[in-house]
Amino acid sequence: MSTVALGEQVLNGLIIGAFYALAALGLSIIFGVLKIVNFAHGELYMVGGFAYYVVAGALGLAPPLALIAAFVLLFLLGMAIEWLLIRPMHEGKVERPDEYAIMITFGLAILLQNLMLSVFGPWTRRPPALFRGRVEVGELVVSGDRLAAAALGGLLIALLVYLLRATLAGKAIRAVSQDRETAAVVGIDDRLVGMLAFGLGSALAGAAGALMGPVFLVYPTMGVIPVIKAYVVVVLGGLGSVPGAILGALLLGQVENLATVLIPDTTRAVAYKDAYGLVLLVLVLLLRPQGLFGERTRSL
Amino acid sequence: MRRHRAALAGAFLLVVLLVLPLAGLGAYWTYILAIGFYYAILSSSWSLLVGYVGRISFAHAAFAGLGAYTSALASTGLGWPIALTIPLGVVVAALVGLVIGRLCLDLHGAYLGLTTIAFSEILRIAITAEYDVTRGSLGLAAPLLFTGDSRLPHYYTLLAALLAALGLMWLVLRSRIGLFFNAIREDEEAAASVGVRVARWKLVAFTLSSALAGLAGGLYAHVLQLVAPSMMSIGEMGFILSMAVIGGFHNIFYAALGGILLEVVLEALRQIGEWRLTLFGLVVIVILRYSPNGVFGTLARGLGLERGPR
Amino acid sequence: MSAAQLVADGIGKRFGGLVALDRVSFEIVAGERIGLIGPNGSGKTTLLNVLSGFYPADAGAASFEGARIDGQAPAELARRGIARSFQVTKVFRRLSVLDNLLVPGLTAWRTSRQAASARATTILEQLELARLAGERAAHLSGGQAKLLEFGRLMMLEPRLVLLDEPFGGVHPDLKRLMYDTIRRWNAGGVTIVLISHDMGAIFGLCGRVLALRNGELIADGRAEAVRDDPEVLDAYLGDHYGPHAGEERPA
């Protein structure tokens, strides 16, 4: 295939990778701080998409403002969820916390998905895009809204990395991720950090949904496939590792595109597209559970 | 005395279920209850894994699908009699369960959950993609289990299968194997240190529960006359989880009742549309948070039917 | 001299760059009571984990009654007569006290439930836990849970018992009961290896003591001799108070 076409594939892979990274980062932060895998992450992504749709579409606010609104809404929702459902785990009110976390986030996923299905119906909606038209990068042509969404996503990721490295809140989050007890002993309010982490994680998922909504459409089951991608990315990079998630996302974006291109039978190759990441996930979990960049934690 | 009370309650329920279709339940509700029995096999076999051994798998619906597709393909494609293809479905589901269970031996908690989701989705995608064999999302037609107009044979077959499944699981669980399952759930290392062959029993549990899921799926295929990849979806897994949790996932009988109850409620509330499932999600969350014994667990306690240190 | 029951030959164990055990060798004869001491991080629990099958050894070999034990699964070693307790109490919390004992009791298929229950009840009586037989193990106090762990080990009818700091935070009355149990075990021919920081327990119960430091065996002999061994004192008391305080360390 020509270099231009290959270049476009790589660029598309990068764009998709940026989306995956945004969706996955929230998951990573939640796992890092609260030590749980949030099985409702896909639905939070979806609620973000709907929030953007309602604010930008129905209420008519400018897209960037709608994006911020979606972010804030999901932040608040995430904090509420943590306070109501997750916090009891860390307060000894739940008998088997690990089991509980898995099942209650799964239950939350069921609730959110069907709630949105009930309120909005199964039909797809197209919220206003951030930028229309095609963009030319040298010889490569790429759709403008995707590029804009990916760029904004990248900006958000950069902001997040800055937040985690340079601000007090970010350092508190990293401290609690490394050792909750010690962080508490040195005066960090670990419960507040937990709530902030779930809020932030949800907000990132929601932002991803808001950014991808105009590109891939908004509908109640829109989160089901992306969340699986998010799991793959997070496991690839190592649960809890932010740089790992970013690298894993870029890797997955390329693997999916290239695998589709390299496999001869095109219709089957496309049909299996979503499976490549899953196979990767299984391989990583079975062979190197700490991911490509994570640390080896004690098993169990 | 308490043991007798529980057995009596169970016997009463059984009699009710046996007599209902003959006492004028009507074809529609007979059919719904039969589907309820399908879900009851799934939710109770899932609860075996989750409640007794402490391992949460999200691949359960996929095993039902494996049983269903195997039976459907063998009966339509190969022309084999259903009496042969359903057991074949069980065997396939059991073998795949053995392999996946073996691979996942060292995984726990969310890692196990993620891996089983991945396996489930890989199977579903593969079945959808191999259009030439499986007709993809359109689904595959399967011959009816019993020809003729009456739903009664299907009802009683599924009920018999449910009773057989519950009976088999109960026999295993009340034996020392059940004790080993519980020990593994409580503390794997301690169990190993006192001589429990943890790997072996985890495999037995996983294989048994997958086999039963395969049985349910196989029967379902020939009652519904259609198998589609959607029966292996994460949404279906959500149903199974909800039914087990709402019924009471620490006990195979409560989980089974949860399956029947929820299927009935799902149908009864048909008018409110998707809100039914929203309600289920909410109830699941509330029960997990405040009443983990589930509806029937709490009921049984209230009626003094339970014994043992719970 | 009678044949050795437990032989450790050059056992080594690394965790990444950390050397947890370094060429640990010793022989134990059946029926001995051995204390295993050493400062925190010296490798005592690691050694126990290797001997009970929870870690494979990276070097060397261990054998019990003539057969290799390193690298075997914990369940197999339990069936071969090696029982161990854990530093953090690991009872089966949601099972009844009686069921906790039935788990090891029923691992042998030919043992019937009645026989196992009868033995379990006898053991519970010995441990003064009989009235709690139907209670959930989670409801036991810390000391009672430790006794329950002892009971679990007794059900296995082991020939070698490895105890990892069993006396932590235990009430003196219960401690006495535990001492009696250990002595009774030993009187019946069971070999005891006891890890403890409680020197009273070590020197009260054990005739021979092994001392570890940074994964190395630095002393192996009669309890009184080890107690006075300067290197052991140095390991515990270190740079300021030990016999080598103020000296320059050899390279």
C-alpha cells in the first residue's frame, strides 16, 4: 500500500489512540486510588456523551462549553457514586469488598445503560461537532472533527498529566495510589482523595464520550465496546499506570488498524477487529499481568 | 426441625410449579415460566461459582451460547437427533470451560472478571464473524424440541433439567467438595496449607458450572427455535448476574428462584418497557449494598428456614 | 545419631535483587523442638514458605523423610505430614469453628464425616473451644482464632509443624494453653519449628535454636549457646549496642 495511505492509517490510529487513552485514563486513576476496576466505566462515558448532546444540542450551548459542562456533570456524578457505593467498602461496612466492587459497578452499568435507554430511547443522535470539514496534513487527508476531538483529547490528557505531577491534589492522588495507609498517616484525607479520584475518572470518561459523540454518534449502548478497549489499554499499560495507559492506548490504536490491513480476507478481518485487542488483553493477563509498564504487585 | 421446614417449603414450591400449567396457567405464561427455568439453571450454576467458590466469571452467558450453537449446528448442519446434540453442547461447553478455567487458575477478582469478559466477547465476535457457518447476527434456526402446539413438554423438560441441575449441584455442595469450595472462597492459601487441592476444585467448579450453562443453552435453542449471538452478550450476563444477586447468590436455590422470579417480573412489567431493566439495576445495587442475602435469602431467614452460621 | 527427618541443603531464594535466603543448610531429627529466630527481614518466614511449598527455592534442595519437598505444592506437603501456621491468622471466617476443622479432616477421602467430626470435637475440647463449635470463625477473638489454627493443624496429624509467630498479641492464659498444646504435640513425636520474637517462648520451649540474619544462617546450636552468641546479639542489637559496636565493618 502507498505511503500516503499508510500514513493516513497511522494518523487514524493515533487519533483513535488518543480517544482510547482518554477513555482509559479515568479507569487507571480509579484503579490506582481505589483499587477497583470500574465496570461501569463505559456507561459513564455514555452518560458524558448524552450530557454533551443535551447541553450542546437541545440547550444550544457552544460545543466547548458543552464539553466543560459534561466534564463537570460527570465529575459530580462520579463523586456521588463513590460516596454512596464505593466508600462503604473502605469503611468496613461490606463483607467481601473485592467481590462487592465488581458486582456493584456491574450493577451500576446495568442501571445507567437502561436508565438512558428508558429516557432517550435506543436511537442514535448526532450532537454538534467541534469542527467540520476535512483537514490536510501535508499529503494526508483526515476528517476535521476527528482531528479536533483528538487534539482536544490530547490537551485534556496533557492537563491531566500536569495536574498529577505538579499540583497538590495530583500529588495526593499519587500518594494514595501508592500506599493509602501511609498517605492517611501523613495527613492526606484518603477518603476525600478517593471521592475526587472517582469523580475525576468519571469526568475523563464523560469527556471522552462527549468528544467522541459527534464522531461516532450518541446512543445508550455506545459505551459497551469502548470500555472493553479501555480495559485492554489499561491492562496493557499496567493497571494504575498513567503513562502506561497512554502508551497502551497508542499501541492498541495501531494494532487494530494494522491488523485489519494486514489480514488478507478483508470482511472477516474487519469483523474480528474488536477481537484483536481482546486477544491482547487475555495474553497480557495470562502472561504478564502487571502489563507492559506496570509493577509486579503481589498476586491475589 | 428447621431442615424439615426448608424441605417442606421447597416441596410446596415444586408442587406448585408442577401443577400450574395444568391448572389453567395459559400457554403464554407457561412459556414464560419455561424461559424462567432456563435462566434459573444459569443463575444457579453461576452462583455455584460466585457464592460457593468465590470466583466471579463473566463468561457464563457465553457458555450457554456455546451449548446452544453446538446443538443447533449439529442438529441442522449434521442432521443429528436433538437427544444427541444437546449432550454434545454440554460436552463442548464443559471442555471450553475446562480450558478457560485452567488458563484462569491464578487470576482473581477483577483480573478474572476482565479475562472472562474478554473470552466471552472473543467467542461472541467469532460466532458473529463466521457468517457462513452461523449466519452471524441474523441467528441460526434450530428445530423444535417437541413438535405440536402444546408448550407443556417444553415446560416440563426445562423444569426437569432445572431440577437435575440443582440436584447435581446440591449433591456436590453438601459433600466434602462443597466444604473445600467454601474453604477456597474464604482463604485459598490457608486451604492449600491444610491439604485442599485448590487448583483441582477450582477446575471442577468451573467445568461443572459451564457444563450446566451449556445444557441450559442447548435446551433454550430448541425451545426458542433460534440462536443468536445476543444470547452470549454482556447484556445477557447482566441478566444472569441480576437474577442471581436479587435471588441470593450465596445459595443455588435462591439464585434459581431469582431467575424464575425475574423472568416473570420482566414479562409482567412489559408495559413499562426499558424501565424494567433500570429497576433491576437499581434493585441489584440496593441488595448488594444493604441486603446481600438477596430476596429469597432474606425471606428464608425471616421465615426461620435457615440453619448454620450465616 | 538417628536419621534426619528434615534436611535443608543450601537453600537460596531471591526476590528480584533482594536475597531473602542465602545457602541455608541444616538438618532436623524427628521429635526435635527448634526455635527459629532473627531480626525482621532476616528470612524466617521465607524459609518457612519454602519448606511448606508456598515458594519454590531458587537454589539448593530440601527434603522431608527422604523425599524432596522444595517446589512441591502446599496441599501435597500437607498430606505428607508438614503443617504450618501463618503469621496473620487465616481461619475460614465465614465457616463455623467445627467446619474449620473438618476441612483438613476430610481431605483424606476414606475419612468419614462422622469420624472427622468426632476427632474435631475432641480437639475443640482440648483447646477449650468446644462451646463455640457452631459459631462463625469470624466471631472468635484473636487468641481463640490462633487456637483454632492450632486445631486445624492438629487435624492433619502432622509429623512436622512449622509455626510462624503464633504468640503475637495473645493473652497469657491462652499462651499457656498454646504452650501445653505444643508440648503435647512434641511428646507425641511431632517435630516443632517455632518462629517467634518472644524469647521467653523460644527458650522455654526449644532445646535448639537456629538464627538467621539477612538470609544467612549465623547460628545453629543449643539454645543457651545461641543466646550468648555474639553474632546473634549483634544481629538483634546492631551497631550501637552489639558486641561489635563502634567497630569498622569488614568489606
